[in-house]
Amino acid sequence: MTLLRKVKERKKAYELADPLPEGQVMKDLSGNMWKLGKAFATGGFGLIYEVQKWMSAKRMKTLGIPTYIGSGCLEKNGKRYRFMVMERFGTDIHKVFEQHGRKFSPKTVFTIALKLVDALEFIHENEYVHADIKGSNLLLGLKRGHKDDVYLVDFGLAYRFTCDGKHREYFEDKRRQHDGTIEYTSRDAHRGVMPSRRGDMEILGYCLLQWLAGKLPWESNLKDPIFVRDQKFKYMKNIQGLMKVCFPKGGGPIQLAQYLTYVDKLSYTDRPDYNYIRTIFTTALKDLGLRVDGRLDLTTGESVEVKEQQLQLQSLQLH
């Protein structure tokens, strides 16, 4: 459940609510009663869409978009709260990443990638972009049979990239420079350009690179946004150099390099070729002799070293 409190500020319409007591009873707009449990996470406001028709048309069993259950308002202590009810999820991907020594196996990385491409395609087709894809905004399913599901949450930076059916024009606004989470945000965001579909795909690429390599080249100085920006511009125009820095022992997943190269060539208004991107990640799994089954390799003590040896056998050849 997400709680927001309305405030009167010129630059910000909402802020995170003051904590409510555990056990607080709330009624949603449909008359259903909800009792607050212990707070276990915080985040920004989310945009929720009806996904069932989309899943049916795409023949999907799951889609990593949270299901809307209910919403309403609550007056307490002279303050007005808005709330939304969603199903409860498991831990976030970043916590698992840290628990695994900041390294995921290729099976995990490329499987998550495929799940996120599905979710992003759905969001984009509804004319929005997420703009803040990162491990802490990716939650694992909690219900039985859904432990391998990954849900994209926290739509606090979501942006509608169209106006009257047309893509918004490219415009650099210095007041918006470096929006988003600094280590992952897109080059457009560093320039102060409003989010786009290519930005989402670029952010995803940085996440995948970090999960596979353990660290991004610019993580050494995240307090300096200019340094981070310059590093991204430098390496996105030299993907081979980026891969050599991230995988100093040699080799590296050629499909990840292929994906980053594709993203770099996208124009601001381009619609990504989601099927082509899925083919890249599916091929990555198959080339390593791994099954494309939607299963995540998140068990304790996963065989990262074995996977790394397999990756080192691949030569980096960009065509």
C-alpha cells in the first residue's frame, strides 16, 4: 500500500506521508476495509494499468506490472491521505544482488531482462516511460508459483512521452539535468531532456551491465554527476572499451554489447524493436546452453564462477 499526503508547494504537489499507526483501518472507494500492517518499504506514487487484455493478446502468463486492488482517502490528525492497495511482493532485486556478492549469473540477468522488456513494452504502448529502472524498484513475487516473477514498481518519475498522439520534441532543460538515479539514468536525462523510450532501454542496459560485471565504471564517483555523465558518453560510443573495462579477464557477453550498441543507435522518438531485443537476450541464454524458461537462478551459492568461465570463452566481436 502506498500512502501520499497532499501539500501546498509550488514545485512539488505531493510528499511521502507521515507514518500511520500499525492497525489503522481504512476504507477504499468500493467500501472495502483495509487494516495497515507493519511498514516494510517506501516509494513514490505509482501509475497502474489494466493488463489482462494485453497479456491475453500477447499470450503471456505473467507481466511484471503490479495489480491494482483498491484506493481511497483517509482523514487523520487534520491531514488528508491518499492510499492505494496492491498485492504484497517479496524482496527487491538490489537486496538480492548485494546478498550474492554483487554478482548475478547470466541466467538470472538475461531472464530478468526478458521480463523487463515485456513490462516496458506494455508501459510504452500506453504512452508512458518509467525513467527509474533499478534493482530496488524491481520486486520478486511472493505468492506460491510466482517466486520467479519480477515486478517493476515505483512510477514516481513516470512520464507521458506523447502529446495529442505525437512524441514530444527533444529539448534540453538545464533545470532537469541528471534526473533519476545517477548511476543508471540515461544520457538524455544528464542533458536535461525529458524521458523517452530509448532512455528506458539505456537505463536497463546499465542495470544488466552492473548485475553481470558487479560494478559500473563510473560508480567510483557518483557524487559528481558531470563525471558520471562524461563516462557514459565516453563508453556508449566505445562499447568494446566498456566491455573490456567491465570484464578485464577477457571476453564478456557479446549479446549485451550488441544490445548496448542497438540502444546507442536509437533516436529520441524511436519505438524500440522489442522483438529484436528479446531475440538478443534469448540468444544469450541459448548460446550458454541455458534454458529460456523464465526461472531465476537466485539460490544461495549460485554458480557464478562457472558462468564467468563460460563468458570468458566468448570473444567480443561487434558487427
